[in-house]
Amino acid sequence: MRHNASQPDASRPATRGAWRRLKSLAGLLVVAGLATTMWAATIGTPAAAAMRGAPKAYVGLFNDNAVAVIDTGTNRVLTTIPIPAGPHGLVISPDGLRVYASSDGDSTVSISIDVGKAPHGMAINRSGSLVLVAVFGASQVAMIDTVQNEVVARIPVGNPHNIAISPDGGTAYVASQQPGAAQLAILDLAARRQVGTVPLDKTPRALTFSPDGAALYCTLAGSDSVQVLDPKQNRIVAQIPVGASPHHPFFTANGEYGLVVSQGPGELAFINPGTHTVIGTVAVGKQPNWIAASSDGHMAYVTNEGSNSVSVVDVEKQRVLATIPVGNAPRKIVVQPVHAAKDAAVAPADVRAQAPPLTASAPGAAVSTAPAMSDGSGAVRIQNFAFTPAPITVTPGTTVVWTNADAIPHTTTGKDKQWDSGPIQPGTSFKVTFDKAGTYTYACAIHPFMQGTVVVGN
Ligand SMILES: [Cu+2]
């Protein structure tokens, strides 16, 4: 039910073999080099040499335990590289030669670096000297020195999920999902310690700095707006209404556009960072998760976790140019950077006078249900990334019914896997009958900060 095996393809055994060899030799995820080698070796057409120059995009396939490699020149999947269970975070070095992947279901990064239980999101600084890993299960941020490829420091942060590093490399903001203590933790990377906090009333999801460092965009579970934080004041200075359940916010490299995916409607929104307004949206796939872009900012790549594809979007035209099937549950994505000296004299960004009309609507009046009391019926509502009532008390033999009122899927998963709903689609329900007295804790497997308890009493 949970993990659909991918369809084996001809290149896979060879990939595995090469992968093992690489692993034993280097103990490091030199994906770019491997992909190039494998592609030439397994396909070997005369076109191979010509295509080798096109940047690759790397996509973490959460349900396939693999990284897919896309040639952005042809928009085809070149190969799929197995990695340990649950690829979650993904970053690429500025030279484009190394991809670091964290494995949620394991305790490793880049195959060989043990960072602690359930690493989630990652970030790399601009110089490429430092990778940060949000080690959710250990409540630590691990700092990896990329010369030694070793963890050189661990900074305590409650249930860290995603991380943004300031463009100057001095500071990191960490989305801390600790239940009851949602915040952005501010880390001084030279001092290797936490120096501040931005308390939040909702759980932070994903965050990113503008290229000039003047703004930090952040999304929150249960808010349909992108939060704009001023890092000088460390407070929210604007909210940009977008589609339901926004996840990854992103900027094109020159800062001309902000982008964000909304998982409910399955769309990508284009934001004018100067005015904090949405200037257009485009439909992508189901449950879009993450965004990457070409170095020139013309092309955006969006992973669609719910439709197992990557959308290739022309940013200027706000149009989907291609949809690439990539494997099961793609989440994070990175694209190899191109350092194009020939583009140094590029004209300054023009004013987007002909921008399409605003298509995002103002956020609907959020109907917050009053904290529901357990009425013995066993009904649990899933809304705004929370289970209500969170602790529910029932008598033995009661069937507990979870109904998902959010715009995106959630799960109800027993702590010891006594039950696992798999994704409960919006508007649908899942039932479990509890016969034995006891206290059963559970969480959403997709958003582990969503927690609840079923107390079965006599
Ligand atoms: Cu969830």
C-alpha cells in the first residue's frame, strides 16, 4: 500500500552496479559524474556527446528510494539512481559536480555520511563549502564541511524540517516544527549556534531567501499566504495570498520573480517581489512540492508529488512547456548551475508591463472550527494541518473515522504502525476500530508535526 515499486528499466541493473562501485570507492554522492557516465554507457548514441553539455536536473523520488536524472536539453529522464529509503533533502554544489541527498527513512546523507535519525531538508551555502541538514528525528541541524564531507558541528533545534542560508553565508533560518513551539530558529553559522528565534503561531514548512538577502519567504501549515519576513527586523512584513496549501517558495537567480507552488489547486504562482503581489499562475501537476530553475531564470522545474511528474515552466511566458514522468512521489529537485560568462552583459530586467491579470484570490475567511470536544462518536477532523480533537477518548469497540477537510492528502499512521491509512485524499475518510483499551499515539506520515492520540478507555 505504501510504497509502489518502480518499473524496472534496462539501465537500472547497470546503474546499481556502478553505484555500488562508486559508493565503495568514494563514499560520496558524485551524481553528476555518475549520471554522465551511465548515460553514455547505457545509451551510447552519437548524440550522447552533444547532450552531455546540457544541465541535469536531479529529482528525489520519495516512494522509489531513488534520484531521477533529467537532461534539461531533451526533458527526458536519463537514469534513476537508487539511494537509501525516503530521499528528502537535495542540494547541489555550485560547481554542479556533487548532489547531496538526505534519506528520511535512514540516517545518511550522500550515502555515506551519518547525520542522525530522519534527516529532512538541506541547504548549501553559495560558495559550496557548507551543507546544512535538518535532522528532524534528532532535533539537530548538522553542518557538513564539503571538503572533508564530514559533520563538523551539530546545533540543537527542535524538529528541524527545511533550512534557508542567507546569501552572505552568515546566517541560517531553520523551520522548526516542534509541536507547540513552532518557530524559525536563527543560526549564526560562524559561531555555530542559535542566536535568535521568530516565534510562529503555525508550523513552518519551507523557506527561502531572496537573492539580495533582503527578504525571506516562508510558508506555514494552515495558511494560504506566503509570509514575507524582513531578516533585519525578524518580523513578518507582508503576506501574499496564493492558492491553498502553499509549499516551496523560490526566487529566480536574478531576483526578478518569486515563485511558489500551491498543493491544493496544483499551481505555480509568479510573484513580483517588489510589490509582494501575484502576477500570474499556471496549472502544474497534483500536489506540487518543490521548485528549481535554470541559471538564467527562464525555465522553472516543478516536482508534482501527486502525479509523479516534473513540469517544465517557461517563467516569462508563464506556460508549461513539458511534463516529464519521473517515477513515484517526486519531492525535491535541483538543477545544475551554469556559469555563463557570455551572459555577463545581459540587459537589466525589464518592467513587466504586460503582466497577466492577478489570478490569485484573497484568502477566504478562514473558518476555524472551535476546539471540538470528544463526543464519543470517534470522529476526527483533519483541517489546517491538525487533527481535531487531537486527543480523542473513546470506548472499546469504537470506530474512529478521520475525515480530511484540507486541500491536500494527509495520513493517520500509528506510532508503531498499528495502522497506516496511506494518503487520505481531500474530502475522504479512513476508519480504524479500536477494540483494546490503551493509548495510541499517531501522526501524519507526510507531515510528522501533525500528531494525535486515541485513548481507548473502559
Ligand atoms: Cu499531513
